[in-house]
Amino acid sequence: MRANVLLFLFLAISYSGFSQNKILIKNVNVWDGTSNQLNKNVNVLIQDNLITKIGKNISESNEATIIDGRGQTLIPGLSDAHVHLSATMSDNETRNEAHWMYTSIRTAKAAENFLMLGFTTVRDLGGPVFGIKRGVDEGLIPGPRIYPSGAYISQTSGHGDFRNANEPSVSLSGGQMHSSDTALGWAFVVDGVPEVLKASRENLRKGATQLKVMAGGGIASDFDPIHSVQFTTEELEAAVQAAADWDTYVAVHIYESKGAIRSLNAGVKCLDHGHLLNEEVIKLIKEKDAWLVPQAFWNDTPASFWVPGSDKIPDALNKKIKPVLEGTDTVFKLAKKYDINVGFGSDAYGDLGYESYALTEFTSRAKWFSPLEILKQATSENARLFSLSGKINPYTDGKLGVIEVGAYADLLIYEGNPLEDIEIVAHPEKHLKLIMKDGKVYKNEL
């Protein structure tokens, strides 16, 4: 008798230890992230954080929590391939005034804001987000999955060199690491192959899933014109080699063609921005099966996006912004003409609340792409881009950006059909009824 009781207790403990949470979403029209149409009147079963069944006649179980989709549209969670979660204040506040813990709290809030807009995965292209990523992954704070790049890798006077005019040069060599940008994890200002290697390896040591290198002039930096080409071929190749040794890749900040060609020939796999690229570069992207992550919504933003609190852009800044915005139409037309790999990345950052500008990217891209094409870019196509992180990809238990058996349960339910009207995605306060990430429900208005 005692043996039977012990056996019963053992089986009970074993069962409870391996029991799994189940959610059944029924009565939804499913877009799987790759198809060209909806699969109507479908049920989706989630077990823990993965999708385990999809079909029209999945039987309800007493163990499963039931969510009635009421005939609405279920799609994969959205992703943004170009964010800066830590950039919620001015450079001066971040570098010289705010305590690092306060910056972290604001970063955590930005992560939550992105999630509540429907973004369940983001690629962070520069900034100190390793701790936030860990907190999200451990369930300590709400937020999207994060692919972190770590500190920007910039040459002296490059787009990541945010010193004021009187600050001395600081190098990673010789143990001199006194720059606040370096100390706080924002940027490595480096020159020459050894320093590029050191900065690349330092980011990888901390957990970068890809490297972000500044290969050309930027809008927000003071000492580099937009047309400037940054880093030599040898320096870019060093970063690419360091990344490849970890089985991952390099993404570069670039607008113009000369630096883009140098980067692609050095082995860079992703060009971010690219508003001034010509046809030759687009063809080279196609030839090398590389990626372009451009931004469209910048053309539709007020002056206050560029200069918070202002209704006018200063002349010096406008000289940098104007040619970039004027090139937007050309690069999007070329990207579509040659059918290159296009990722969805907004580069929407600023004060808390600016995350919503990422949704404007959906409607702005409608000038060149259909709603279906844009949604693919923000789901399954971005997932292909993220997978370039290879063996250090932190999210391999399931697939991202799709709804299929074995995929992560990152799911959204919209009232209406976003495949026909992209405005639906741009207004989550009205249309987004359910947010699920990793099998956990963060919003349910059904």
C-alpha cells in the first residue's frame, strides 16, 4: 500500500513538473506571414510559448484557456529591424546628466511601449540594451525580443563620435577608456584594424547578435558631412571578419553610394538607411543577397521630430536632412524594381512616446508597396534578416515572423483586415485587440 502511494505521488509530481499551459484561439482568420491571403475560420493551439496546432476543427480541452477571436484577423507579431531603445533623451542628457539607472528605466519603458504597439521583436542598432534584453527574456519586464548590437563602432569624426568640439580624442588603445560614451556602452570611437577588431570583439563578448558600424555621414552628428565615407576597406573587413568568426554579420549606417559599395565589397550584409543609393548599389545588393533597411516615414514627420519642441529645423541641420529626404522616393522605387531584400526598420526614437512613429512607417511605405508586401517585410522578411545572426541567434526554440506549427506564439489580433488596409496596423488603440508574445497575453480586448 505504501509503495502504491509513493508511486502515485511520484507520478503526480512528474506530471505537474512537465505540465504545460495551453491557450486555444478559435474563430480567427489567419495570415501566416508568408501567404497572399487569409485562411478563414481557423483555430490555433498554443502550448507554453509555441504554436502546436493550426486547423479548423481543433477540439476544445478542459486544460486550455479559450480565446474567441470573433472572426477577426490573426497575424504574426510585428518586428522592427532598426530601433534604439536607450535613446529616449538628448545626447547631452544621456552622456552628461542622467544617471545610468534612470536611463535604464526609460529604456525599459520604451521596450514596453514598442510591445504594446504590436512589436514582439526588435533589432536594436546601437546603445546599452544588454541588461534590458536580459530583463525581458527573464520575464522581469514586458518588452519585445531584442537583437542587440551594443555600442556603435565609429571612426574618429564618424557618425558615432558625439564629442563636443573641445573634448580630446579617446582611443580604446592603451587602456584609455574615459569617454562617457564608451564607459556607458554607447559608442567605440576607433581607428585602424586593431582597434576595430577590439571594439567588435568587445561587443560580441557582451552579447551582441550583430555588429553596427558607421560607414558614412549622419544627420545627428556634428562633424561628418552626409557624403563622407567612413572606415577604410581594411577596417570594414576587420569588423566583418570578427562577426563572421562568431557566425554573425555586420550592419552599417550609410546613406550614399560610395560608402555602400565599399561596405558591400567588404562583406557587410545589411545597409541601413540608404536614401542616396544609386542603381549600381541596388544591383550589387541583389548580387550579394544583402539587405536594405530604409526609412520612409521621415518624409512625413513634423520639424519637432528632428528638433523636439521646435516647429523649425535649423539651417545647418536642414542641409543634412534635405538631400536624404529627397532621395527617399528614388531608393524605394529602385528597391522594388530589383526586388532586393528589404527589411522593415523605422529608426523611430526620441522622447518616450516617439515609439508610435514606427507605426507611421507602415502607412508611409504604402506609396511603393502593397499592405501585404509591407506586412511581410515587418514579419517573415525581418525574421530572415534576424536569422543572419546564425549560431548566436538567441531565439531558436521556434520560428519568428510566421504562424505555423513550431513557431513562437507571438501573435496579434486586429479588428478588420490589415492585408487590405494598412491603416489598421497604424492605429492599434482602435484596431489591435490582442497582443501575445511568447505565449503570454499582454493585451486582450476581445
